[in-house]
Amino acid sequence: MTWAEFNEVVRTYLLVDAERKGKGVQNYIDRMIVASVIDLQRYVASLRNNQVKHYSTSSLVEPDPTDLSGVNAEDLDAHQGTFNEGKTRIKQVVVRRIPTDDNNQDVSRYFYPNVTPWESRFLLIDGPVLERTVNMPGRITFGDTTFITAPKLLEEEALYLYYEGERHFTPYGKATEEELADPVVFDELVAKASADYVKGHLSREVDNDLVQYQSYFEMYIKDRSQIFINENEYASSSAEQIISSGIGGAGFVVG
């Protein structure tokens, strides 16, 4: 499920509340959906532990010259992206190349770039950058809010970062197409809980109905508790299973 699809499911559970009119109401709903998943991540550890963010050529840029002071920044075979999820642990970096008529692939291929310390990013940029292969999967380095990877992604490639940490999403109405397409680890039960959270706050802030607010909030607490029980009872998500073969058991910390 993507962030856009999750928002659509939440609004399905909101029923008539999804179409509420009034100044700022729709923006308030978008922000309450974000607030609900932040609260759920803080209560249910597994929702923090299996985050994923993806990038394509449209969401990456040429490296910022300010990060390359003293280095020739022309004609670099490297991409730079934004990763500003503070206090996170990267579990795995994956480049997926999908089949096209030009690359003669029948199935997708997966590459696992080597991680280079940010302090050594100049070596990554100045060193020879060869075509991405299984034996030479490329390199990536992380700063506080950005990363640089070489070689550049191809049009048929996407970069996935699997990590653990609390994620603060951009509200639906203000999110870019790339942000809306980001995969999320939330399911239908999380969407139902999010909807009850939103309904409760609408009852309190818009309708000034504290009785209805209390009713919805009690439903939300039950939803949240059930999600907690389910996550503890069942095996880790498929994302966690993929991560298990990643860059080492401990990963590394960004921010």
C-alpha cells in the first residue's frame, strides 16, 4: 500500500466525514491522518521498525556543489537525494532494475550498493564509477539530511531505503507525487484506527461534541491495542524479512 492508497482507505472509513465542508476542514483531516500514524508508531514498535522509502530519477538531482567543495562537480555520474528522517537506523539499501525492451531482462534485478562514510564522499565522487553489476553494485553515502549515490540511477531503476525510525509523512494535500507513491507498512486495521482518531478530533474541534469525541477516542484506543497485540502475535512483515539479509545485523544510524 502506498501513502496515497492509505489515505484513500482512511477516507473510506470516514464515510460522510470525508466530504466535510468548511474552512480548513480538509487540510485538518489530512493533518490528523498524519498525527494518527505518528501516535500509532509511538505505541506499536513494529510500525517504526519496518519503514521503507523509495526514489527514482525524478526525485533525485545532481549533487549539491556545497557538499562537494573543492571537487570538480561537472559531469558527475552521481545522484543526490533527500533523506531527512532524523534518528533512524538504515537496515538495507536496494536498487531494483525492472525489465525493459532495452536491458534484455525477463525479471527484475536487485543490487545492494556498498555504504561509504560521508566523510569519504569525495572518494565516491572522484573515483571511477562503473556500470552497475551484481559484483559492482555501486556506492552510497549518507549525510545528516541527504545522500549521494553512484552511479546515477537509470530510468528503469529505483532506490529503496529500508530503515527503522519514526516517520512523519507529508499531509496528503501537500505531498508530491513521489511522496504519495512511497510504500507504507500500514494495513486496513491501521487505516480503521486512523479514521477513528480523525473522527474523534473532528467531533471535538469542529462539532464541539465532547461526548462523541470520547466515544471515538475509546474506539481508537481499542483499535490501537488490537494492532499492538496483532503485531506481537504474528511474524514480522515481508519488509522485515527482506531486510534480514541486508547490510549487517546492526545496520547504521543516520541523524
